[in-house]
Amino acid sequence: MRLTTKSEYALRALAYMLANAKDIPLQIREISKNEGISKFYIEQLFMKMRQAGLIKSIRGPAGGYII
């Protein structure tokens, strides 16, 4: 089965979140830096995943995304 680039990056970001989230929100810039994915591309992916209910966003200075 072939995955699109968009699907591959979304899965990589979700896998990173699962492996590194210790009940704290992860910020996009951390995921971008560690996975080598453009920050702007992750923002687009996370918007769709948030709308689908796969992730949740936390606002504020200590905010980010959680699964």
C-alpha cells in the first residue's frame, strides 16, 4: 500500500506525539524540528486532524496539541 506524502507526514507526527507526550501538550515547532517536517505543513495537517477529532489543541503559552 502506498501512502501519500501528506498521510506519511501525518502518521509521523502522530507517532512522535505518542512516543513523546507525557501528559503535556506538544508544540508544532518541536515536532517540526525533530521530524524534519515543515512547520506550516504540520499546521495544515493538524487542522484537519483536529477537525476529525484525532487530536486536541490547548491554547495559551504552555499550549500545544495532545492526543
